[in-house]
Amino acid sequence: MRTVIAFTGASGAAVGVEFLKRCPGEKFVVFSRWGKAVLFQETGLTPDDLAPHCAGVFSGDDFNAPFASGSTPFDQYVIIPCSVTTLSRIAMGLGENLVARVAEVALKENRRMLLALRESPLSAVALENALKLARLGVTIMPLSPAFYLKPGTIEESVEKFVDHMLATLALPTAPGWRADRL
Ligand SMILES: Cc1cc2nc3c(=O)[nH]c(=O)nc-3n(C[C@H](O)[C@H](O)[C@H](O)COP(=O)(O)O)c2cc1C
């Protein structure tokens, strides 16, 4: 299983880091320019700090990266956190940075894609873009806490959101809500 994980300039970089650590298989990371900036602002981490958790890190302006081409196989593409700007680029087919180009590739090659979208409130433009992509089979997963799981800390809330992401991608994860009743 090969996963490409992108960080954009939306809030919630810590969730992306947790997902990167827990997603099984071979992983590659792509950063937009503001993805790097927000990662540092919110977690104090740089892309180099994430390198031990993946097989490679690529910059958003690197169109020589293997995943810029559909001939490089990958199983799934996860953008976490995903800004509404990146959502718009993808919906409009503007592969003007590597994050959006990999999405273009995922769409044309019919590969699984999940966008952990983070913005609030959402404009009609963002909602229309999300709907357009959802209709094309893209999973739109708003980055929001699962209060029903009663997280006690921010770390727990992050952990539980990542549990849900893994379940959504059909990857091994925690048993889920009211598993005692299964
Ligand atoms: C600290 C910080 C937090 C941000 N949070 C969000 C957010 O939650 N959602 C969003 O869509 N944009 C957010 N932005 C704005 C994006 O970074 C900006 O629109 C950027 O152009 C997105 O480009 P990218 O998608 O290529 O990374 C934030 C910016 C900063 C500096």
C-alpha cells in the first residue's frame, strides 16, 4: 500500500502528523508552501522532522517529483489538512503546484482520494467545490472533533479523528463507537 500525504496551509497540521505516523505501508509527503509554514507555526516541526516517518518528502514546487506523473503508481492520496484554496484548485483542475497536480493525477487515474477539509464557516464556493469532487468519488472529510467519543484532551481528539480517517480508508484502526455492542 503506497500513500501520498499532502500538507496544505489550513489549520490542523498536528492531525496530519498523527495520520502520517499511523498510516500503514509506504508513505510519501508533499508540502505546499503554506503547508510548511502552518506546520511550523502550529507544531514547531519542519518537513525534515517528518522524514523519519516516510520514504520521501517533496516540496510543492517540485514538478520533477515522481507523483507528478500518472505513470508512478500510488494507492491513495490524502490531503490533511486541506485548505479551501487547494480544494478550489482541485475542483477547477488547476495543477499549479505539486499538491494539486497529484490530485489531478489521482482523479484522472481513478485513485482513491481523501480531503480532510478545514475551514469555518464554509462559503457557497467551497461547498460547491466539495460537492463537485464528492460526486467524482473523492472523500470529503471535514476536520472536526468527534465530541461523541468524549475526547479528554486535544491529543485524544486528534487520535480519534485519525482513527476515523483510517476506518474511512479501510485501514486497521480502533474498534469504533460502542464496539462493546458488536
Ligand atoms: C496560521 C494559519 C492558519 C490558516 N488556516 C486556514 C484554514 O483552516 N483553512 C484554510 O482554508 N486556509 C487557512 N489558512 C490560509 C491558507 O494558508 C492560505 O489560503 C494558503 O494560500 C493556502 O494555500 P495552499 O492550499 O496551497 O497551502 C491559514 C493560514 C495561516 C497562516
